[in-house]
Amino acid sequence: MSIYEISRRPRRLRTTSAMRELVAETRVSASDLIYPMFVADGLDGKREITSMPGQYQHTLDSLKAGAHDALEAGVRCIDLFGVPIDSDKDATGSVAWAEDGVLNRGIRALREEFGDDLIVMADTCLDEFTDHGHCGVLGTDAQGAEVVLNDATLEGYTRMAVAQARAGAHVVSPSGMMDGQVAAIRRALDAEGFTGVSIMAYSAKYASAFFGPFREAVGSSLSGDRRTYQQDPANLRESLLEAQLDIDEGADFVMVKPAMAYLDVVAKIAEFSPVPVAAYQVSGEYAMIQAAGRNGWVDLEATMMESLTSIKRAGAQQILTYFAVDAARRLR
């Protein structure tokens, strides 16, 4: 018998696994997860991305096989990125809207294979397709400095989004952080009759060091950085403005990228957003957990699930993560 007069004992609700599950405030489900995948030209078979263990650049055949694995695990949305051969890249990224471009062929293959059973989301950005690796068209400003031209880039985004819709994308996801990109894409899609195609806006995309392994995944040609158009990691209020602008322009989802280092941003946007809020657990976040787990420094599976729970707890309704298939299997 205790000699202490303790009126509340929160530990009573932690006594067993069943009790903890009964009172859990946050639950991650497979239906919350979006699996980013990469389809690449010039491959004879799928190729592992060395800095992202367990992730691959895919051929069309291995892409479909990987998507089947995801769907069988309970993941019903794929976010697809295209990786062209270097000779297809040019200053404007024109292969991005070519009917036979690698990304559009990948979208078409998934829709033909799965119909509406799998949501096909397409990355709508030019960085994989430009020979300079930036997310838009290069030019000079009034002072003669080289810059990514905002309004000239929007034309490429609209052509890319319409091409993706024609290929069968259910969702387009503009990630270049150009001002006005959501409004321009929405107008272009509607004008072509694609009123049912959704837009997931990369509303708060930071110029982050956590993107490092992704550059290998897409064969990036970038020299320099993207700090003139992606957000400064020091800023929070700016993200609230960016998200509100995208909502006003017609975004169906807003997204924060990266996720784990920006949970405060996710939470703040979730407080006011009338549309679903997503967060992207990016390549560097995935790679760090993989590296620590494979070295025995952390429990890989437990850390994976804790990280996803934290993102959901912060307010994300959808989580883009390279752990999607593994996590979905774990949840089953």
C-alpha cells in the first residue's frame, strides 16, 4: 500500500500493450502513406540507389512490380519521378512534357496496369529534365545576374502538368516553388478539360541539406543551390503565407518538405488549412534512419514507426515516405 496520496496516476493507461493501443491518440495507417518511386531511362533492370538502401531506379517492368508490392501492402498512392538519360536533358527541360518522355511513359504504364485502384501522383518539376539541374528556365535579372525566371518557368510547368494529366495522372504535384505555380497549373488543367485532376502543392519546400541522397536518385545535374526559390530553413511565417497562397490558388493538398526537422511548420499549417496537409519524409531523413539501423545504433523498425507517428501527430494527414511499403507491412 502506498503511503503517498496520488490522485491521478497516468501510468494506469500504460500498463499493457492492449491498453496503450486502446488509448493511443495518433494512429498511422497504410492509407496515410504515399510511396515515392523513380522510373529511369536507359536501364536493363532496376538499379539500387546506393545512398537510399532498399530504393531503386526502375524500368517500366520493375516499376509495375514495385507498385504491385505497394498495393498488396496497403499503400494506394505512388508519387512518381522521372529520370531521363543525359542526352534528353536541355535548357528548358522539354522532355518533361514529351508524350514519350520517361515520366509520362511511367504514368501511362501505371494507369494501364492499375486503373483507379492505385492513385498515380506525378512530380511536376523541371529539375530532373534540365541540363543545368535547376527547377526552371535560366535567365538574367535587371542587374545581369543569372536567375531562375519565375514566369517563364510557369509555362513549362503548365505544359508538364497537362502532359501528365493526358498520360493518366490522378494528381500533379508542383514542387519548384515558383510564385503562382498552382494557379497557372489549375487554369491550364481546367482549360484542357482535366477538372478532376488534383494538385498537391509543395507549399513549404525548404532549401534543405536533407535532400542530398535524392540527387543521386534522379541523376541531378545541379551545380550550385536553389536558395533563391526554395525557402530559408530559418523561416516559419513565410511557410504560412506560401500555404495560404496555394490554397487560394486552388491547391487540393498542401505539403511541407522535409518533414521531421519541420514538424513545427506542419503543425502550424495544419491549424488553419481547410485542405489536407501532407509532409514528405525526404531522402536524407530516410537514409539516416537506415544507416543507424543497419549499424545497430538504433532499432530500425521501431525508429521508422516512431518517426512516422511523429509526423502524423504533428498534423500531417498524408506522409510521403520511402518507408511506405515496409511500414504498411509492419502495420498489418
